[in-house]
Amino acid sequence: MKGSVEVYSLFTDFDVSLFQAGRHFKLYEKFGSHTFLRNGNGGTYFAVWAPNAESVSVVGNFNGWNPYSHTLYVRWDGSGIWEGYIPGVGVGELYKYHIRSYQGEVLEKGDPFALQWERAPRTASIVSTTWYEWADDEWMRARHEYNALNKPLSVYEMHVGSWIRDPDNPQQLLTYRDIAGRLVEYIKETGFTHVELLPIMEHPYYPSWGYQITGYFAASSRYGSPQDLMYLIEQLHLNGIGVLLDWVPSHFPGDAHGLFRFDGTHLYEHADPRQGYHPDWSSYIFNYGRNEVRSFLISNALFWLERYHADGLRVDAVASMLYLDYSRNEGEWVPNEYGGRENLQAIGFLKELNEAVYSHFPDVQTIAEESTSWPGVSRPTFSGGLGFGMKWMMGWMHDTLQYFSRDPLYRQHHHGQLTFSMLYAFHENFMLPLSHDEVVHGKGSMVHKMPGDEWQRFANLRSLYLYMYTHPGTKLLFMGCEFGQTAEWDYNKSLDWHLMQYAPHHGMFTFIKALNHLYRNEPALYEHSFSPEGFEWIEEGDASNSVVAYARKGIDAGNDLLIILNLTPIVRYFYRCGVPSPGEWEVLLNSDDGDYFGSGVEQQTVQAEPVRWMNKDWSAQFTLPPLAGLVLKKRKRNAE
């Protein structure tokens, strides 16, 4: 039996006042379990918020899970914080909070601030530490250059548990440390600038992919220790690769050991199910109007940025937070104080979140997964925006996938789906996603969304990717899409890496490498990603031929690019197209190249002619390969 609970506190009066005001953004330094020496002896300080509890005790292996031996002390200030120091309890101890409510209900809860949990299905918290001797100082000092909005951002979205597994033991999950070396080499080879991890916070239900979190401050024990995750992130940083984390402040599950009814009352969630229950995911919605809950969530965001050196957060399900009637019928939601459907408390929270993140970490990015036309998502809060750095361009994804899934014979009647995005492309700082949501739940793989035989499917998909990489905005591609995975994503098994031995898949992989190289090395593709200065239509109206042509522009006009897409399986010879300026234009990338499993129709360097065409003073005749795109750049003169 360990020593009895000693009176002790890490909280100052100022800490408590900030917490109650919703302005304490480093609660992880106070709440949870913290080991240190006191009076020459080792032990652990525990602190938990349970304002409606009659008593709170710490139970674990150290006391035989006895709820009466180690009762915490409630603070005298009405904050609802229970705390105390237990000598002899150290790193590695299992524990929970035994909570008795004023109504006599008895609950056993995991620690909301636990740094580590038992591996599911076990549910105890573990006394742990986030101490780590980081070696990525060089990256951290320079990452503002890699994360800037005028730099290339090509994101590889991945699920740790199903990226790769040991073929000899496919049911066994590999750890963060196991995959580190292979992931680093793979990302370096493919040329992505960043990795985005689907939620790696502790979650009890593996099929939720991490989106139903109970342990907000813990790296999932399925894949190893906190230090194992830090090692993975460090190795990526040491090789010049950024790390984004998927983060879920929109809802949480109702598991008995989690946040739901934490002290016998609706502490973290709204009590009214019209506000506090999420019908889509059978989960519970945070009460953004409660100051302490806002402190909890913003502290969590800063925690991952500070302790784990994350380079940004992709914030999930923002649309569900913004609208009170999201996925609800008439009478199933409560209007705001002005009678509207906008969730004013959530809006205030998101603005405060982004202000806190960028004030503490100005060199990171927050990215909103927001599917509506809400204005100003990626605009500063001082101008009325929500303050995110970027927003997923969900409309582009929807329209583009619909267009490319059509038989080329009918594309001429849906030409606007390809060009419509440019009407609003600069309303936000958009990231173009082809994400995990598009390759699950019966939607099919990316390559199987494409029409035609095998050759046509892969040709269509290469054209789509070329369009994506040359369209204004940053890029995100889900794992497996880069080599044309044919099966839907299955969270419970590895990607089908064996496909890489076959020509169509190896060609796709080679093409993605070429696209990433092009994107990272051509300033016209990223210097004006979010400004109309960086884009000009050359031909947007040739629906009958399903051809589009446009220019991408950088700061230096000598870096301008010409992109031409022929989205039918017909080779178009002698196709005259306007060019941005006189001179020789050479092909940098042809998605029909034989190395990519294309048909090998070539377009040589062309000389611009003084023939006015498509409102351009100069033009040239091109051979447009079938179901393919060309990227051309003006050849520099030797004198230049």
C-alpha cells in the first residue's frame, strides 16, 4: 500500500481564475498525473475537474483498486478541482478516478489528461511522461519556411495502423517506431512535403479510425508509447518532412470510462440532446459555452504542438460545429439567442482556438475540414473570419470526382464541373483533398471511380492528379492513391503493396513522384496558391473537345507554366492553343508518358507563333495525348 494522500497543489489562484474564465491554455501542466520528488521521496500528484462530485479517489493496482484508501481533496475555491499527492506512486502505475456523485451514482473514469492509457479494450490510465530529448532543433527553427502559405504543401494522409503491416503477422499492428524508417524513406522517395496522421489520440473503438477519442492527451497505446510517437515525428523532421495531426474537437464517444457524464452530470457535453448529442456519429458534442471546456480543448491543441512538435492541426468536422441544425430535422435543434442556426459558442471557440494557436506557434498551420460555404473560414479573426490557415476545398473534390467518373463521351455536357471551382478558388486559402472519406463505405478506390478499361482508368486518374497538382491550392492525397490501390481502404489490414510490381501501379507511383517533384520545383505552382495573380484561363470553354488550358504564374514571369488537359481518349493533332508569351515552350510533364503506363504519345517543344488565338497574341499547335495532361514551360535563352 502506498502512502496516504497528502495535501498539495500545482494550481495558483491565477491558474484557477484563468481556468474558470476559459483562458488557461496549458492545463496539461496542472491537471492529470505528475511525478516528482517531494520531501525527498518520489510520488505522483493527481488533479481532476469534477465539480459535481461528492468524493473523488484514485484507484489502481497500487491500492488494490480500493476506493476508500486514497481520496483526493477538493479545493476550497469552488473550482471543482480535486487534487493530492500520493507518495510511492510512479511512472507505469495504472489508475482511474473513482467518483461518487451527489446523487449517489458511482463512476470509474479514466483521466481526461492522462498521457498514456492501457491498450484497448482495457481502459485504465497510466502514470506517464512526455519527457523526450528531441534532436529536431534545426527543423523547428526553420519550419516557418516549409509551412508558409507561399510554399509547396503536398500532404500524404495516412492511417498508422493500416499503412503497412508485417506480411508474416498481418493481424499485428506495427508501432510508431517500427514504421519510422520505412515511412521516412517512402515519403522522401515520393516527394510529399508533409505527412498527416489520422487521429492518433487514444480511442477505444478501432473501427472509428481514431475519430472517437477518449484520451485527448495520450498517443494511442496500440502503436506504442508517447516517446515512440515522438521518435517517428523526430525522424520525419530530421529528413525535412512536416507532420500534421488530425484533431477532433467536435464530438466524443459515450464510453463509460470517458468524458461523457464525467462526474455524474453533463460536464463536458450539453445536457440537452438537441445540443449535446450527435445523430450522425452517436457521440456527444462539447459544450463550447462552458469556459472550462474551452480551456480543456485549446490546451489540448497546444499540447500536441508543444509536446509532440506537430507542425499543424487538421480540425475535423468543423461544419458540424458551426450549425446548430447540422444533420437535424425541424424541432430537433435549439436556435441561438437571435433565432438563427449559427452556433455562436462554437464560432467563438474556433476563433479563440486559432488566435491561441497562432500566437503561441506562428509557424504552424490549422486546416479546417469544412464542407459548406461559410464565409471567411481561412480569414483572420480581426476581419471577421474564423482564423484558420487553410480550408479543405470540398466542393472541388465533389465536382472533380463526379466529372472524372463520367464516360468521356458525356463529359462535354458537364464541362462546367471542371471549370466551376475557379469562380470561388480564391475566396479561401484552399487545400485540395482526395482523402480517406472518398475510398471507404462503398465509394470504391480512386482508380475504380474512373470509367473505361484498365488503361483508361489509370490514364483518367493520372489526368485527375495532374489537374489537382496544377490547380491553385495546396494538396492532400490519401495513402494508397499514389499507386492506384484497387481495393477500398480497409483500416484492418495493410495497403496492397504487392500491386507495385505491376506496370499500371508502378507507373502511377512513378507519376506521383514526378508530380511532387514538379510541384516543389516550379514556383508558379505555389507562390500564388491563394491569389488570382497565380492563375489565368487560356481556354475554359472547349466543351465539345473536353479540353481546358490555363496558365499558372509565379512572381517571376519566366517561371510561368502552361497546362493543357485533353480529357477524351482521342489524340488531338494540330490543336491550336494560345500561349502566355512568345518563345519556345518545352514539355516538363506529360501524363501519357510510357514510364507512367501511358500510351507514349509525345508532344515535342513548340515554337510560339504570332497567331492570335484564345485572346492571346501568340499561339502554337500541339499534339494532345489521349486522356492526358501536358505541363509546359518557356525555355530560357542562354543569355538569360
